[in-house]
Amino acid sequence: MTDISRIDVADSHGERVVSQPTVYVYEAPVRLWHWVNALAILVLIVTGYLIGSPLPTVAGEASQHFVMGYIRFAHFTAGQIMAVGFLLRGYWAFMGNEHSRQIYFVPVWRVSFWKELAHEIRWYAFLEKAPKKYVGHNPLAQSAMFVMYTLTAAFMIVTGFALYSEGEGAGSWEAKLFGWVFYIWPNSQAVHTWHHLGMYVIVTFIIIHIYAAVREDIMSRQSIISSMISGERHFKDGA
């Protein structure tokens, strides 16, 4: 629990904490992961779309063109960076502060969580006049991060490596670790389709994530975007 003075602020678990106008929330490893992961996801989205909807045929000898090869290489590289980052981020959830763990679980067993979740839904629907102040993620943001990012990212990593194993061969470590996916979807095309649909879930999440961050920076009078740069959350007025 944060033990500093002046502004009364709620955390995402429904508890009250006392904080000052500036609180250090996101540690350096979390911030580094956030921006590297964001870049990797951007590359994955662009290249993944092009893999699913290839560019028109390029004129000339095939030996002189390697466009799709470069696109696939960028996709595989970004995917491996995302996977390694996902594992390291999970490790930091145990090693870091309480806020580093919020995207990995949702405290559905707390009555206060559901009350504050309902308040956040009304706030985003413009039905509440004033927001609540949160040191970390608010309950709605925490739920969205867990469902639309954490679970979806895990699904994309598993299905992505399963598809990659087809090119690596039956004896590869990718096939040994992720080949079980084809027991669920024996048809490789089905895995491609679900993997492609997962991309649209992440695209939708990114749009909502950016909108919510900008909106909260303006309307809730607390820093959101700059917090992932400096690590500090600034409360611009009283709770």
C-alpha cells in the first residue's frame, strides 16, 4: 500500500490509499517492455495483414524479388520478440511492484471490484460527473488488458509458433511444444483463420487503449500517457 500524503486515491482493488500528487507506478522494466512490445505488435499487424492478403504479383524474375520473404522474416522476428517479452513480463509480475501484476489477473472475487467496474462503465458512458482516481489500472482497464491483451497475446503466441512449426518440421522444438494445437484444429487453415482473427482483437484493443488513455489524460485530471514514459502518475487536482 502506498504511504504518501495529500490526495485520497483508490486502487483497482477497491481499497483506499493515501497518495501525493505524484506517485511512482510503472517501473523501468515495465515501461521498456511496453514500448518494445508495442513496436513488435505494430510490425506483426502490418506484416500479418500482408501475409493474409499478399501484395500483387511483382513483374520480373522471381529470383530478383524477395518481398514476401522479407515480410515473413519481419513477422517471425517480431513474433519471437513479442514471445520473449511476454515471458520476461510474466517474470517481472513476480519481481516487480503490485502494479506490474495487474494485467495478469482480475480480482472478480471482490465485491468492491464489481462496484468500481460499474462506476467506470458509467464514467466512460458519460453517465458519471466525476472520475475516481487510481494509482494503477482502473477496474475496467484492468479487465480489458487481461481479456483483450494478456489472453489474446498468449493465444497468438501459441498459434503463431504452431504455424511456424510447419516450416521447421516435425522434429523441431516448435513442433514439440506447440504441435498439440493441430489436435484441436487438424486443418492448418483453421489455425491460420483463428490467428488472423486474433489480430483483429488486438487491433480493436489498441484503438480502445489509445482512446481511453487520451480521454483519461484530458477528463480524469491524472496522467496516463506520460506515466508510461516517466513511470510517474500525476494527479492534477483533488480526488
